[in-house]
Amino acid sequence: MKKSICLIVLLTTMSIMAENKYENEAPQFSNNKYLLLENKVAKNKKDTAKAFLYANSWLEEAKKDKNNEQQAKAYKVLMHLVEKKFRMIYADSLLNKALDTKNAETIGGAYLTIGIAYYDNKEYPKALDSYLLADSYIDKTKNQYLIHKVKYTIAQTKFYLGYFDEAISLFTECINFFREENETAYIKSLHGIALCYNQIGRFDLCSFYNLLGLKVSAEFENDEMIPYFKNSEGINQYKLMKYEKAIKLLEETMPEIEKRKDYVSQTITWFYLGKCYWETNQKKAKPLLIS
């Protein structure tokens, strides 16, 4: 009898210990599950159909767990995976789940993602509204990288809306911060401020930042922005009425821009090439201006 009682006590104790063990391990397992799905999405980002399936699985798991933070993350990933014109389908769900977390960084990140979706669809006033809301939340956090990422997006949008002086102020902050934090963001901020100075007629400062951008890009072995700094300087040289220099730079950058299928930059380059040809050789300009 004593042996039976001891056995029952032992089994009960083991059962309680096992339950406690699995209760402690459950959050860890859950976090690992989401990390695994996040890694699957990242590894398959070139195969968007496959990545989309993993992102959907991520969302379904988060819904089962009633995990608002992970649902918001999954919706954010889904927005980045679909075509630009379909991104806003997920915007309300992303924002609702982000708001449910009551976490300033998560809510700010959601507004930032929605702003990017508006920006990519050229809805610049709506993008700016979303970025400013993102800024109001993220500014409450201590995440300086995210704070300056939002400043960069606001600067970009203000440039497209024609608020060049305000954009310059924000790009300056980004340059000072990203110089030591992120080389790509630093280089893109240099390009942004160069474009702004061109628009307000400070061609000397535009050239300064274009040349600095080329120098820094070469130092970091970052080739992505080199054609864009040269293209910016080509436009700058046109405005300085140095047409031959402008033609050389614009013609040099055109093949790389065409290869990247950057149709906006292509159109702008054709426009300025046409104007340069018109000033130097009207016959060559006509086909470009007519097209």
C-alpha cells in the first residue's frame, strides 16, 4: 500500500514538473516557430509565390496564438510581397493589429509601411500623412535608427511635393546620423540632398554632394548609386549651360538606368538629353523630343 501511495505521489510530481517545464518552453517554442517562418520568407524573397505562402502560414499561426505583434509583422511582410497596387488591401489589418499591441514602435512601423505603399503608388500627400503619424509614435521610442529612417522617408516625400528647404533640413539630419550607422542610407541621403539643391538653384552644393556621393560610393564599393550621382550631375551641368559635360554624363548613365528598368529616371534623362541636343545639335534632338 505504501509503495502504491509513493508511486502515485511520484507520478503526480513528475506530471506537475513536466507541465511546468512545457509551460516554460511554450513561449520559446512559439518564438522559434515565428523566427523559422521569418527565415523561410527571407530565404525565398526572390520566389515571391513561395515567400507569400510562408508569410500566410506565419499569419495563420499568429492568429491561432492570438499574437497581435506577430500578426502585425506578418501583415507587414505580406504588404511587401504583393504588387504595389494591391498593398493597401492589407493596410487596415496591419494597422489594427499594430494598434492592439499598444507598442509605439510597432504602431509607428505600421504607419511607416503604409506610407511606403502610398509613396510607391505616387500618392505623395497620403504618404506624407502616414509618415508624419509614424514619426509621432517612433519619436517616443529610443530607436534612433528607426527615427532617422522615418525622417528619410519624410524628406523624400517632401522633395516630391516641392518642399525642398524642409527636405534639405531632414536629409542633413539623416546624413549626420547614417554616416556612422548605415552606408547605404548615408549614400542615399547624399543623393537626396543633391537633388534638392539642384531644385533651389544651388548648383554648387548639388555638385558638392554629387562628387561626395561618388567618392563615398567608391570607398564603400557600393555601385548601386553611382549612376544616379552621375545622372544628377548631368542635369546639374545642363542647368549650368555646360551642355557637352551634361550630355557625356547623361549618355554614360542611360544604359545602367535602362537595365534597372527605372522608367521615371529614364524619362527624365531623355528629357534633359533632348534639351542638351537642342542647344548643341537640333537634328539629334528632334527624335527624342517628339518621342
